[in-house]
Amino acid sequence: MEVYRGCKIPKELYYDIENQVWYRLEEDGTVTVGATDVGQTRAGRMVNVRIKAVGKHVPKGKPIASLESGKWTGPVPAVIEGEVVERNEALFDTPDLINDEPYGRGWIAKIKPKDLQKDIKELVTGEEAISRMREYIDREGVECSGS
């Protein structure tokens, strides 16, 4: 895992850099979605999370969830179109898991992708993701806690 200005950037994930959303490809063909360390840092402590219901289709570009902190409310747009197959129910009682463990227990939802091979081309991973994330962090002046 890369750490830059205190921000954790797992190299194996796929990223939507501008929206600060990560995607992890699972062995069963589903894709787990979450907010990045940079995204949660910029948003602040989460106080509310709304996630699309299991079975709902999420078109590309539409929100799979919306997050609310004391200073920010916004969508988690889906770059990968698909059907919600699981929601992180723990977030309804403890939304700040997104802050404490953005890449672990703070995941948001799992989707069954409609056309993964097409949609994944819009995301970055590996060294390109690290480089683009560093540029974003510098441009936006982000400093993560590094916890």
C-alpha cells in the first residue's frame, strides 16, 4: 500500500480519481465499492449514509449511495453499471466506519456488473492510480491523518 501525505492508496484497487471512489474486483465476479481515504478525509466524519436497495439497478453515472458529513453531502456515482447485490448494513448504525476503515469495514456496496470489461476501462489502477492520486492530493491540498 502506498501512503502519500498520510493518505492510503492501495495499488490493487481501481479508482475513479475525480469522485474519489474505489472498486475492488471480487473472485465471485462482483465488485465492491467504497470511498477513498482522500475522499473521506475531504468530506469529514460521516453522519449518515444512504445506499441503493439490494436488487436495484444502478446506471453508469448515477449514485449507488449518498454520504453526509457535518460539512458535506454528496453522491457516490457508479462508474461500473450494475445491480446492487449487497449493502454494508453496518454503515447505517456506524457511518463513520467509512472514515476509520475506508478500504476495510467501511466499504459501501457490492454490485454485479453489467459490462465490467467496458466500464473498467474508465478507471485507473496500479502505478497509474498512484501517480494520478498523488496529483489529485497535491492539487486539492489534501493531508490525511494517516491513521
